[in-house]
Amino acid sequence: TFPIVPSPDPGGLPAGCSNRDTGNVPAAASATYDEATGTFTVSGSGADIWDSADEFHFVSRQWIERPAAFELTARVTSIENVHRWTKVGLMVREHGGPGAVHGSVFVTPTTQKGIAFQRRPVENGPSEHTPGRTISAPVWLRLVVLGNRVEAYSRRLTTDRWVLIGIDELTRTRDTLEIGLAVSSHVDGTLASATFDNVSVVPRRFWRGDDIGSVGVPGFFS
């Protein structure tokens, strides 16, 4: 597990984390970290994380490894109910541009929309959606990245088993990924605040399969 390294400034983000808006976001967003409780508080505006371009606030760090193999996990403890599609959750993203390839698992403020696995598999392409359970915060979220594959999970309690929401392949062209916490209020110019705790990044063992020689028929493993 990668430890959270305290910032030298009280309330500042852990060392190695960046904090920025993506897209044309008019409201000034913010993010803080409480070392005593291990809690991130993130406020973000933006029209949405959807279609071919996104608007949101992102607290992230870089993952420099290819093929990538890790788990990103956090508990969303609260969400400000600005809109039924206010999105709060975990994201892995290829770069900071609005049309970047990404895979994300979000929770919304109410059970009307609940949890969703959303992604943009191709740069500047359309977004895709897989609905999860109709629950809201507090909830645990997890993204598992193995190469170009992203798996999204959720659970209500630490004693519950992880529930798979969906799996997809991302068409990546870069060696690095930006991974972290995303918030979009879904109301451009209005901030929505959310809190996260138990944020962790855990490396995974990555296995790959290759055919050796002229085998005739490609092999596979799972």
C-alpha cells in the first residue's frame, strides 16, 4: 500500500497529489486533507463527466508503470445534494484534457441514480455507462486496473463482499495514468462538496500471456 504522506501545510493535500479543474469550470473549486482523520474534502463544479468532454475537479497522483496493475479504493462518506447526477468517486485518467480516456466509478447523492461505472474508452469518444446498485453514501468504491482493463466495484460495509459493476478495456496511448478523486456538481458554476476516507492504492501482481513460436492457434489464459 502506498502511504498517505502528510503535507507540510496544515489542511494541504498529501505530498505528490495535484489539485485542479478539468474542462471549462467557472466556479473556484478546492480540496483539503485532514491528517488526523485521513479525510479528503473535495468541492467541484462542472456540467458533467460525460459525452466526449468532461468538467469536474480532480485530486490525483501519477501512476508511472506500464502495464499498470493496482487497486484504487476509498470510502465516500458524504455528498452534497446539488443535482441527482452530482458525481463523486474514483477515476483513472490518461491525462488532464477534457476528452481524455478514463475509467471511473461514481456514487450520486440519492438512490434515484445510485452508483455507476462510467468510462470513455477512446480519446475524445463517447462515454459509456453501466449502472450499479441504487445506494448512496456512505459507500466503498474500488477500481482495479490491470493493463488496459478497468474493473469497477462497490460495497456498503467493510464486512460486505465487493460487488462487481462492470469491466471494460481502455484504448491507452501513454505510459502514465492520473488516479484519484473526482467531483462534478452537474450544475455549472455551483460547487458540490464530498468527503472521502480510507483512500489507498495497492499494487497488484500482473500476469501476461504470450504465444511462443508458430503455434497456429492463439492461446489464452484467465
